[in-house]
Amino acid sequence: MPYKTIKYEKKEGVALITLNRPHALNALSRELSRELNEALEEAEGDEEVRVLVITGAPRSDGRPCFSAGADIKEVADKGLAGLGLKESTIADEVEAIAKISAQLPFQNIYEMRKPVIAAIDGICTAGGLGLAEACDIRLVAETAEISDMHIKNLGFIGGGGATAFLPRIVGASMAKEMVFTGEPIDGKEAWRIGFANHVYPPDKLMQAAMYMAKRIATMNPSGIRMAKALINASPDMDMRQALIYSRLCSAAYSPKQGFENFTKRSEERESE
């Protein structure tokens, strides 16, 4: 289906979704959030798509940009009432902000059955950071500018999940430093603290992201889906529960099918 604020491309088992509001630093407007959720649903239901890659379109001057987060200007220009939300009391405003956050696609990305890779360069802050955190794998360019500027710029924490995702990714102490100070880190530092899986020169980022996505796309989708569910659930369990869950998941996958796949791949390697 046609989209106005994102680009959706499909090739070799990979859906490439590009946030495409370069004039607004790819900010997550209501329309972009809606379209991104629709694209996620489209990819989830498409059997040809096995992996998703999310990135951002370059700015109008050519500089890279992932996303500057929720479109604060949209709220300021239209007001909460202009967005179809009440704004009469503090309680109403809090409720409205919560509703806006709920429209953002972070939970949908995290709960997708298919792997999602974030390819990050340039500005990645606030809700853009939350978007990246929700992805399964994060690949960054050396020139990435990653931060959470909610408190620094707005005086309050965001609703995109930085305080939920970030400690699980980089640890509580580093998450606090990033949230408390709002200072950006580059790609190399993001890799050093464990936020990014890999760091690349800017001109190699998308090539590397697509290469990884296509490799994953060749794997058994049932195995990938089960592995993602298990890995996402394990941190919330103690070790005994995690081991039991792992055995149950393993038993649910046909040993015969797994052996046949292994044999087929071994024969393919020998013939190469």
C-alpha cells in the first residue's frame, strides 16, 4: 500500500522501512506512527518477509538522520485539542500524553515475531532512541548521535520506553547517565557500552544491515520466531524458569524437521 511518511521496500525476504520526514528530522508524527504501525502489520502478515530493517532518510542537506523522536512541534502547533485530545486539566494532559505515547510503534516492534534491525546514523534521540531500543539488533554508523534529551530539553521523561528498554540493554548505571545528562554518544561509544551490535563507517552501514538481514532471512522462520520469544522472555525469569521454558520451546520444535534441515545444509556446504 502507498505511504506518505515512510518508504516500504521488499527484497529477498527483507522489508526495508525508511522513516521519511527529512524536513522534520524524521520526527514521529501521528501520521508517521500510524503508517509505521500499518507497515509493521503488513510485514508481519507477509510470508515472504522474514526480517525487517528500519532506518531514517537523510536530512534535506544530506546529513544522516534516524529520528528526533515524537513530533513535539505537531503538539505545540495544534495543541492537544487539535490532536483530538482534552487539555483542560493537568490530569487530562497527562492522559493525553499517555495516549500519544501509546500510538508510537515501540511495543509493536518489540513484540513482532520477526526480527527487526535498526540501522542508525545521525540524530537518534528521545522517541527515536525508543524506536531503536525496541528493535532486536542495532547497527550504527560511527557518526551516529545517540541520546535521550527528554529531561534536558523538556524537563520530564519520555513515554517511549527509554527507562524500560535502556537499562536492559546497557545496564542501569549507564542508562541513568544517558537519561540524566542527555549528552549524545557517537557510534563507537554506543558499541563500547553494548547499545549497538556493530559499528561501521557511514558509507558501509546500510550495506552491512542488508547483508545481516538477508543472512537471517535464510534461516528457518519458525526457529527464529521461537528464539526471539525465548530470548525476550528469559530476562524476566530466574534461571530455573528460563531453562524449563527453553526445554519446552525446544521440544515444541520437531526434532525430525530440525535434523533434516541440518542434513540438507551440511550437504549444501559439501557441494560448494
